[in-house]
Amino acid sequence: MRKALFYVPLAAFLALSLFLLSGLFSDPRDHGSALIEKPLPAFKLPDLQQPARIVTAADLKGEVTLLNVWGLWCPTCNAELGFLTELRQQGVRIVGLYYVQPVDAAFGDTFDIDKLRVDVQDKLAEQGDPYLFNIVDEKRSLIFDLGVTGAPETFLIDRNGVIRHHHVGDINPQNWPKIQQLYQKLLQGGTDAP
């Protein structure tokens, strides 16, 4: 009995070591999503540049689309704008989902949609504009429904409005080929997700 008790801490130590070791070889951007193979959540949100236009999930149906979550406050998002613009010039359909940072009125913070419109327009004129249109999610309702943990994040959506892939982090020349394979397969009518 005493010998068996001796091995319990050793077994716990080995199990913990294996768990931590597995983390060294995992990709932090590949954490999956509960929404893979599910329809894009329903929403009704305004277009940032044309506020009278209300965008819904139906507007993302019909064509394979990259839904890119981004924000001016995000340096990585700004860095990926150039590459995303190149993809758009190659015919990739990209829709922006602007992630509005929370504001705290107790600290004098306010949300000014008109200023945001101007700032976004200036940034996209400077860095390149990859977006067919930009959805603004002021209350972060769609952001929460998608399970977004930060920005940038990109969702690959098929013609039927079903989420087929979720990429955390920027899209760049190194990781685009893997995403592009699935994108091309979906363009050709395939539905296999990685």
C-alpha cells in the first residue's frame, strides 16, 4: 500500500509534464471553433461607410467569403491590410467586421461613429482597402456570437452561409496557402473543411 502511494505523485507529475510538453508543439492560432460547419449567426448591423444600409447574414450568402474581424486599434490588423488588399485584387471576396472597443463613460469615453468612419476611411486609403463592405458591431453582439477572442480573426464562409474555417491571427503569405486550398475547394463547390 505504501509503495502505491509513492507512485501517485510521480504519476501526477508525469501527466502534468506531458500536458505542458504538448503545449510546446501546438499552434496557438489553431484552437478550433464551435461554429465550424454551422451557419453564420443571424445579425442585423449597419455598414460602417453607408450607415443607412443594414447588413444581414443573407448578404454573405451566394459567394465564398472571408469575414475578417479587425480594428484600427489593432496593429496586427493594420499590418495585414496590405496583403488582404492583394487578395481582393486577385478576386477574393472579403468583408470586414469592425470590432469596436468597449468604452467606459465613467472615464469620459464616448463612441463617435462619425469620427470612426473618417478614421477608417483614412486608414484604408493609406494602407489599402480589401473590404467589399465593413460591418460595424458597436455592441459587439456578432463578435460574441462568433466567439471572437481578439483581432484579427477570419472566418471562411461558404456560398450557403456556413462557416467552414476559423483562423486566429493575421492572414499573411506564409499561412494563406493553407487557407487558400480550402477557399479554392469551396469555390469549386466542395464542402470539406480541414
